[in-house]
Amino acid sequence: MLREVALKPCRGSLLALLFLTLSGSGLAADPPPAPDAAGQQHPPKPPPAEQVAPWYDLSRLPFLPIPSVGTDPNGGTTVGILPVWLRTNENHDITRIFAPDLTHNPFFGWGVHGRLFAYPSEDEQWSIVAGIKQRVERGVDLQYVLGRLHEGHFTSTSDADFDRDGTPRFFGVGNGTKLSAQTNYTAQTTLLQEQLGWNLTPHWQLLYTIRKRIVQVKAGTLSEVPSIETRFPHVRGLGTEGELLNRYSVVYDTRDDLTAPRHGMRVVIYGGAASVGGIFNDSLYTEAGGDARGYWSLSQDTILAAHTSLRYLPTARRPLPFWALSSIGGDISDVGGGQTLRGYGAGRFYDRNEFSANAELRHVFWGFDAEATHVDLEIAPFVDLGQVFGHTSTFPISRLHTVGGVGFRAIARPSVVGYVDIGYGHEGAAVFTGLNYPF
């Protein structure tokens, strides 16, 4: 799934971008020399040339060589090297990031990726991300966003994505599925999506989403986890099926910033219809739901952020593919899609309907001027709640899964937020890394 008006977060190795500005020639300018007894300042004598080791003077390099570490519960730990080229404007805001890497994952071997993020303005963003590993995994993602600030009449978000992922897990359908039922599958997804928004005012928007995706669910490739067809041979969704979605949304947005808001809210009420395997045949199903995010500044350095989501699939003429159901699990919250539950891997629980709620206290404990830009480091204790349920008559908060944890973030305003989130649920701890806030 894709965020509605933000660049798609990168998984795995972009943990390194949390601290990309730490690796320049220094955290900030050197302090001025102390005055002598006469009150005069004298610059320090430079060290002899033979005492300078140019191989560790990163300011001499045209890029930032950053060790790369990424992890999530389903994909394991990926390590590698990530050279980063940054471009900033006269205000020291990042306008472009180029970040290729060379990584190794215990499941899929060596891999290479290329990433180009461009921020021409706060109103316009685009990205190109592509990569391939020795085994199974490969993909390319293109996204272009115009009119993010709603200052004009229209907003457009265009996505094209191909992804082959060997890490997804399936435990069955329902809110009480057991960890012992875990299976693995390989998901190959091709997606084309366009979102067109009519901005009635800077705060009110009518949004239309059309999405075509083709999902192929194949046998798993992880030797230590059973493949999906061995335990769930009759679940709907195995093989290849396509889905066409039409969604209509009313959006109310008063956030002061789209990447790292300090106050305001965003509320989305939506409804739509989708068909699987054809257009308006007996596979047609409907959806309805809402998503609300609020931000309150408690002090200059502390923000309370809260989020809740409720999604129903009121009608479906026949069983849906499991990947079309509502789901909770993981670190990403998509309007109308999977919801955050950071003590579990992505897609841990599936069923027709879902409820989730999240709250975190974001506190900036350190800020500094790096060579490229200003960086704020943030700590954020959080709580996640959620459940999935099969009947519309079920009370949405009757059997909640609960997660507690803490997040660490690096923010280079106005465009970049990197994070490490550590959550703990009843199945143990989970660690996530990537870009953008979870909500």
C-alpha cells in the first residue's frame, strides 16, 4: 500500500538515513578560540600535515559513506554500505538525496539498490527507488506528488510500482490467529494508482482514488517457515488475481506541516467499491471507513500525536482474497489499508473489518546544525491498539491487541524523517526502520 500524500517509505537499509547528516565534516561549526590574557583571540595552529589522516576526513569525500543497517520482524536484519549524496538550498533544506547501496540479507543474499528522492519545493516531491537481490526480491517504485500544500485548485499523486517480496507472513484469518500457524509466501505486486484531489479550500478536499493492482501469491522461500499452501491450501488469494478499486474521500486537513506536523489534524472519511478478477462482476465488494490524525504542541519541544482508523467491508458477494481484507501489524498506517501495530510484523492479523488506535509523545531532546542541514533528534514512547473482526455487529474495541514501545527519530525539516521504532506485544519485541512518521 501507498501513503496518500507522502513519499513511500523505504524499508530496510535506509535506517542509515536517520543519521546521514551526522557523517559530514562535523556536527556544527567549531567553537571560537578562547581569548588570551590580553583579550585577543588567536586561531589555533594547524596540526602538521603528517598528523592528518585524510582517509578519515569525510569532508574530503563527495558523498557520505554510511554503514547501513535495517531490520523488521519479517525480513530479518540487512547490513551493508550506503553512500549518500545530498543537495541543499540556500536555506539548508534538503532538495535531493541520492542513495545507492550494497547490502546483504541472510534470506536473499547480496543486493543493490538505487534511490533518488527530490524535493523541488514543499508543494512538489518525486522519487525513484529500484533494487534487486541475489534471490527472489526485486522491485521498482515511482511516485510523483504535485499540489501537496493544497494552495492550488488540484492535487495529484501518481504511483507506479512493481515489487517481488519474499518476506510476507500469513497466520490465517481472524483476530485470534496463533503464532504457531505462521506461514510464508512470495508476493509479486504490480500497481498503478492515481489520486486526484479537488481543493475546495486550503483545508477541505474532495479526493478520488483509482487503483489497479495485480497480486501473485506464490510459494514461500524461507526454509525455516512453512509455505502458505501447506497449511492454508484453500484460502482465497493463492495464485494470480487483479483488483480494480474506486474510492471517494472527503478530507479535512489543518496540519501546519505535512512531513513533521506540530499541531493540527487530518480527518478522512471514505467509501468505495472494488472488484477482483473482473469489472463489476460477482466479485464486487464495498468499503467504508475513516481515518483521523491529531497533533498537539504541549511545549516547544514536545508534541502529542494520536491516530485512529476504522474500516468496514459491508458487502462482498463471495470470499475475498486475504490480501484484500483489512489488516493490522507493522509500522505503516495507510488510509484504507494496513494499520500500525508495532509489536508485530506487517499483515499479522487479517479479517473483513479493522479498528486501530495509536498515540505517541514526540520529544526533541537534541538539535544541531550539521554541515548539510539542521537535524532534530527525537524520542517518542508510544502505545498501539488494534483488532480485526469479521462481523459489522462486533464492538470495535472488544478484543484489542496492545503494544507499547519507544521510537527514535531524526528529522531534517521540511522533507525527511528517519526512524527506529521498537515495540513489544504478546509475541515479543519487533524493530522497524524506515522513512516518514508511522502516522
